[in-house]
Amino acid sequence: MLDQVAGHLDGEAVGRIVAASADLSLVIDADGVIRDASIGTDLEAENIPGWLGRRWVDTVTVESRPKVDALLRDARPQGITRWRQVNHPSPSGIDLPIRYASIRPAEGGPILVLGRDMRAVAGLQRRLMETQQALERDYERLRAVETRYRLLFQISGEPVLVVDAGTRRVAEANPAAARLLGRPAKRVAGQDVVELFDAGSTRALEAQFAALRATGQAGEIRAALPHGRGEVTVAVSLFRGEGGASALMRLVVDTAPAEAGPGQDVPTQAVIEAMPEGFVVTDSSRRVLTANAAFLELAQLATEGQVRGRTVDHWLGRDETEAQALFATLSDHGAVRRFATVIRGAYGGVEDVEVAAVSVAGARPCLGFAIRPAPRRIPEGRFGGGREVPRSVEQMAELVGRVSMKTLVRETTDLIEKLCIEAALRITRDNRASAAEMLGLSRQGLYAKMRRYGVGDLDGPIEAE
């Protein structure tokens, strides 16, 4: 049918149909030169008539040249080629995107190229890309805000719970709240918040949440923690998010018992606070109840709230073995005197200290620790020839030239090994198996070094591990 219609059309009519079906049509000769062009109204400002007499491949951008070669090569009388998008440099500075297909009406004759203006589609694509980039920027800002919130939530010394206002179930609990409640944070999440407190506080908590849902605000209440862990002041604030209404629950710890316990008057507490030596009182689980300013200085902390509720061995002892030796002695004998160890500060500082500790029984058993900086001791070792061991870079520099570097390194290493062994034996109360473990040596290796440096009594044979 189409062939019959085409048979009644002259060349001019065919040209008009082609012009109407495309935004741009080009006639290309066998050498790839543009011989004629039919331009739509929307493309009149693009200086397309200037392409006449030029090779088509020279009017496009570099990355589009292979597509132009393919359109010219694939042109056949049997049918139109596949459509390919080609970009032309434009006087406006923005590339002109045209989608082309080609056909060769007669074998050996010129090639007819039909083009469709893709500027509208390119504009939509550009706006889509800009929208995607804006969404990515917004997403990054939201991630940064969430990271700051998470960090503040985790490092806050104040116990805080995030609770679903409708179901009263805990959505999140920060580490301070988990320590106060005596449960891991994962076990707190998902619990009805009322069940985290003593049964005697249930009605007050339910009334607080009922008022919060009804009016959006509720007053503070006093609530008792389970297992005799004391009382706290509970304050809740309502906020709304994408999941609905939630409550921010703050647990304000009652510090009065820690500040003035049974039989402890205010002057005594003031004296302890002003002591130049560190003083810490813990419960039977070694969780800090109170600490004076000298201990906070040793631990490189600012406020007592940063230590309260945490175990004292978080700062005390070079390693877990040393701390356990202190607590085992305290448990066996009820008191410890002049236990040499270190305090590890929050910012990496390490201070040599001596600890005196006592265990106090009663209705509320507790442990007390008096911590003083260890006196500075000058090493007794000497180099060959009666020279004292250098204690500074300047003293070391004075020995250079008088003593060989090999001798300096060897004798300094021997002295350090001897001092480390003596310290380990003193810390472990001459428990050589524990001392070997602390130093990272085998038992035979420790005995060999003790014989070498004349440390301890090793008259008998070396024991097997």
C-alpha cells in the first residue's frame, strides 16, 4: 500500500514529508560531505547552513565521530539504520545533541540522514542529574548530623533512654544508662521502660507517660531502681520523628548517698575531697561510688560523673593480671598496703602509683582505695668503669666517644631487662609463673635471665613448665 502511495508522489512531495518527519535532514554525498540540509524552526539559531560543503564528521565532537562513520557505513537501500545520538559543537557553548538515522535510497547514490532534536531530553537528563546530586548532598548532611547525634548520645555521662511514647518500649539506651540499670544496652532495648524500675515505681511511671501522651509534657518523678541500686529522678520530653512520637527519658542520679554515706559527716567528706592523694570508694563489684579530685587528676578526667558507675580497674593496673592480683589480695586479707601499680589516664597518660586498699563489710559493703604517686627512684645500675646509667639524652651524649655505642646499647638493655624482671617479681609477690606471663616470657626463659642477672634465689634446678 505504501509503495502504491509513494508511486504517485513526486520528488518535491517526498522532500516535504521527510522534512516534516525530522527536525533536521541532511543529504550526504559519497565522500561524506554535506550537500543539502532541511532545518526545523527550533534549530534555526544553530548555524547549520554553515555545515554545507563540509564533511559531516568534521561538524561533530570527537567522541561522536565513530558514530558518524557507522551511520555512513551502514546506510543501505533496504532500510533505515539504528538511531545514534551525536553531539555537535554549538555557538552557545553547550553541545547540540541530535539523534540520527540514515538511509541510502539508491545503491551508490547520496545518503539521506534524518535527525531529531534531543535538547529537551538532554535538559531533562541534566535536571535529573542535578536533582540526584542535591539528594546526595542532603543525604551526606543527614549522615553527618546522625553521626554527631550518635557520638553525643554514646559519650554523654548522663543516663538517657529513647522510648516509644505509645508502647513505652525502649528504642535506644546510652552506655551510661546501661551501667546505671545494671544491664547491657542490647538487653535494655525493646523492654517496657516501666519494667526496668522497681515495682513500687510502676504507678508513678505509668501516670507520667499518660500525662505525656495527653498533654505533650509531664513533670519529673522519683523512681527506685531494681535490686536496691538507689533512686533516680526521671524527666521525660516528647519529640516527633518519622516513626511517630518518642520520649527522651533522662535519669538523674541521686548522688547524696555517695557524697555523705552512713556515719560520714560533711567535714570528713570535705577533707577527703581536698586530699592531695587519690581516694576512691566502690561497691563490692568495684563500681565507683565516689572519687576525689586527686584521683580525677590522675585519671585525666574532669568531673566525678565520668567515673561514677564504672569499675575502678578501668584505670588501675598495667594489665588485667596485675589488677586481678590486687583484688585477689584484697579479697583474701581484707587490706592491701603499698601495692605498686600504675594509673592509666583517659588520654594515654600512665602514672606509677602505690595503692592502699581496704574492704569494709556491712549493710552496704564497699571497697576503699587510697592512691598516691610512687616516689621517683634512681636506677642503681652502672656501666662498666663505674659510670652511672645515663638518665637523659644529655648524659647519654656525654658518654659518646668515651664508651662504644655497642657497649652502651648492650649494658643499657641488660639493665632494663633486670629492672623489668625485678618489678614483675615484686608486683606478683615473687610468683614466677605470673611474672613470666606478665613479661611475655616462658618460665625457662625467665629463670635463665634471673640466673644471668643474679635476681632472686635460684639454687635449685630450673623447673619444667
